[in-house]
Amino acid sequence: MINLLVLKETFESEKRVALVPDEVKKYFDLGFKVTIEKDAGIKAGFLNEDYKKYGANISQNVEKSIKESDIIIKIQKPDTRIIKEIKIGAILIGLLSPKKNSSENTFYNKKKISAFALENIPRITRAQDKDVLSSQSNLSGYKAVLDAAHEYSKSFPMMMTAAGTVTPAKVLVLGAGVAGLQAIATAKRLGAVVSAYDVRLAAKEEVESLGAKFIIFDEEVLKKSQTEGGYAKEMSVDYKKKQEKALEEAIPENDIIICTALIPNKPAPKLISKKIIEKMKTESVIIDLAVETGGNAELSEADKIIKHKGVKIIGYSNYPSRIPGDSSTLFSKNVFNFVKILIDNESKKININLEDEIIAKTLISHQGKLMNL
């Protein structure tokens, strides 16, 4: 029997949990014993009793449980105190931020821990049901628009009344990846007039299919602006100057700006300068989903609402944690689908197949070797 442990998140801003109660039975079917650290799910709305109902054990002594576990799953990287308790050769699965945390990587390596960084899951068809970044970004885009509607002092949809007509809010989404597309769809459902900008020309069709206008100013450059993995490339200095000029015209025409633009393993591109912010209408709102990697707006700060000359710039970090119940449910499903490929169906034993592209690209430590760093 394989011992699986789900740890409680320790970051103050993290309300999610890596396994939800109704996913527990699926692990039993794979031959697992499932243990949940006491109160691991409470912030996401899942009680200890909910896990017990589905047959999971609740750990009262987490240090002992860590030492006995074959697989440990957690959303955020564990601290070194936890890593030191993990037994040699065990498996750790989560969002491990491998590029940022060399000290943790050293501990994984010393203990021959097979550490899987879920943010490294490749963008291939077979990996879609395991892609935690996409599932969490989807909810982030949705929640960002709701937060914008809450902070905006006017109505989103057009309203026709006996007293006159209320014009709809104008929303501009910067970045048309998973979060951006969901933000577009949500803003449209709320009745806003929506436009979007992305450096990838491939995003144009998706944006327009949702009923939004796609902003474009250099089509030839956009044709070459996407990596093979589907992400945006960093653009040239000349292109950035053209981009700034175009956005300087487009942004002040809108009431709500949702920022979602990211470049893998690099700081977020600065798309909204202080100069542009000062041209925006009073009571405009900027939601910066890229704040954790530096932000798309010059004045955004992590976990703060900045008000500059009447414009609100909102920079909540860890957006999925602002909707923890559903974020946890999707994360849990993604992780189970990932764990399945680590288990041999016949023997019900762990089998880490390095020839599997998904496994090979997510491993950052295995059998005393560091990988993909």
C-alpha cells in the first residue's frame, strides 16, 4: 500500500488545499492509504469530518506522518523543516518554484527525493488534465473581473431607465492566455464592452470568438511572437516602443484594465507606465494579476490597493486563493491525474518512467540528481 500525505499550507495568504474530500476515493482505487494533516482543508471550506467521511485518516502527529509517507502533496513549496523529515527516496508534488529556491533543491537532492514541480508541466494535449497553472489561471481571470466590478463605482452593463441610459463599462484585458480569456468571457457576461491585447497573433481568433475586439498594431511582428510551447516571447525594444504608444492611446479610453501578461521564467512585462495611469479616467480600476512577477502596471504592489490620481491599482497576489473552494477542487483533480501516471496499473506500485515527457519535464530532483533547473 502506498502512503499518501496531504500537508496543510503554511503561507498566510494560501487558503487552498491540495486534495478535496470527494477525490479521496480515487486514491483508494489506486491502492493508496490517504492521510490529511489536521485542519488542512478548513480555509478552503473542507472540515476534518468531510475527509473522514470519505475514508481518509486525519494526522494528529504530522512529523510522524511525514516520515512514513511515500508521496507528499502540497500546493506551495514546503519549508526546510518539513523537507528534513521526508524519508529518503520519497516523492514530493506541488508548486515548488524551482528557479527561485536553490536551498530547497539542495535538500531534495541530498535526500534523493523525487520532487515534481507542477508549474513545469508541458503544454501538450495529454497534459491538459494535469495542468494546474491553467486551471488556477481560469479562476483567477474570473475572480479578477468580479473584484473589478466591486471596486468600480459605476455599472458594468448598459441600463435603460426612465431617467436615462447608463452606458456600459469598457474593459481592456492585457494578455489573452487562460486567465485573460476567462476575464474576457466574465466581463462580457456582466455586460461590459470588452477589448483585448496580446503579443501573440494566434490569440486574435480566440478573443474575437468571445465577442471582444482584438487590438493590433503590428501584425507582421505578432506572427513571430509566440514560442513553440504557446507562450509569448519577449519583444524587441522597437516593438516595445510601438506597444507603449498604442497602449497609451487605448488604455485611457477604458474604465477597467485586467492585466494578465506573463513571460515564462522572466519578470512580467511593464505595459502600463505611470504616465499612462495619469491619463486614465478618475475611478478607473486596474487589476494586476501579474503582480507576483513584478506586475504589468508600474505602480502595482503585492497585496495592496494603490490609489493614484483617482485610479485604483489592485495587486492581490495568489489570486486562486481568493476563491479557495473551487481552486482547491480543480487543483486536486489535476494532481490526481498527475499521480496516476506515476503508478503502475497492474502492480499498484510507484513507477517513475523518465521516458514520459510529462514526468521528465516536471522532475527537479530524482535519485540524487538535479534536473530542469
